[in-house]
Amino acid sequence: MLHGKPGEDGTFQGALESVGIPYTGSGVLASALGINKIAAKRVFQAVGIPTPPYVVAMYGRDPLDAAKEALERFGLPLVVKPKDEGSSLGVVIAHTEEELFETVKRERQEFGDFFIEKFIKGKTVTTGILGTGMEAFAVPVLELRVKGREFYDYEAKYTKGLTEFVIPAELPKDVYQKLQEFSLEAHRALECRGFSRVDAVVSEDGQPYILEVNTIPGMTELSDLPAEAAAMGISYDELVLWILKSAFE
């Protein structure tokens, strides 16, 4: 259960494959796509999975130019995200032009490539997926209600008591089912193996938007996937065995 680079981005997976050692979870391609949020969003768009519209600020492009384009297209607030970080590191919601311009300059210095996403007001949700290909299935959707923070950031993820888990998420039945379907499609589109967790936001008018796929989700007592699995009767130990099984598919 290696998070971030080089454990989650395909590097470690490629090393293990080169010496013939089986490993749990997704392969090189899915891992590389999952960590690269821009590439993943392009895959989602190609197969018709809704994701918030965005502007890319790749290396060589003036970050202020990207910020101005995003302002013109989407208006404020805007979400600035690094291309390939995890645990919400570097994610900022900018509410003013000044805050946006300062954020994008800092983002380029600290993280290099980044993108600016339209802010979708709504419920923060996440859906665990177990299995591979057509055998994969969604576990109950988890709604994340953050206390005292603007969004589900690093502190909210890893500080006990800052986030309330609501399982199943309080959504209309048709929206709930649509969200599970899109999450399952995202898992399959990136060719994830064994397990993943798909993060999304459901807008106030009931439209789910897929944000990203975590190919190696957290497995601590505060983590989302174990809580979701427990909601459908899968114990922590059983979940671990399910994950181990993925190494031999």
C-alpha cells in the first residue's frame, strides 16, 4: 500500500514486473494514468464520463495566462490542482483574482505542471471499487462532511474528528446509481486492477462529476475504502484478502 511517487505511479509496479514478482492492485498503465490527473480526465472525456471542465498549465505555459483563461471560461471560485500529487497536496480553492494569481505562481514553483478546474458546489463523495474488468463492482458510496475546513484537504483526511462519514451517501436513488455507474466506468477506463477508490462531487442539481481515481487508496482506520466495504458486510480482514487476491489475477 504505497502512496504517491514512486510507489503509486507505475514506477514500482514496473520494477516488480521486470523481475517477475506479483504485486497487488493496478499495473503500470493504470497506475501512471491514475496519478496523472490531467491524463485521467482526458480518458474520462474520451469515454463520456463527466468530469469538471478545466484549463491545463503545462510546463512552458505562463501560469498567469492559464489563470486568465480559466477566469474567462469559468469565473470564480476556481480549484487549482497539481498534475500528479496525492492526498490533496497542493489543492487550493481560489476565491479572488489576487488569490488565484498568487496560487498559480506558487503551484508552478512547487509542483511544475498543474491545472485549474471549475469549482462544482455540491456534495463530496467517494466510491470504492473491487474487482477487475467486467467482474468489478461498486461498494456503497461514502459522503464526506468536513468540519471546520473548506474542503476534504490533507488535514481533514488524516486528522481524527475532522470528517464525518455518511454511508450510504444521502443522495436520490437515481443519482446514487448514476454515481456508482460512472465510478465503475472510470475504474474500467483506466484499466485498474483489483481495487480502487473513485472521488467525485455531486452538484446541487444532482449531476455527478468524477474528479480522480485513486489506484492505491488509504487503508488506515480513518480511511474511506474500509468504511465503505464494512457497509456491505466486508470486514477489514476480508478486504485485505480481496486485495491480496488481485496479485494473482
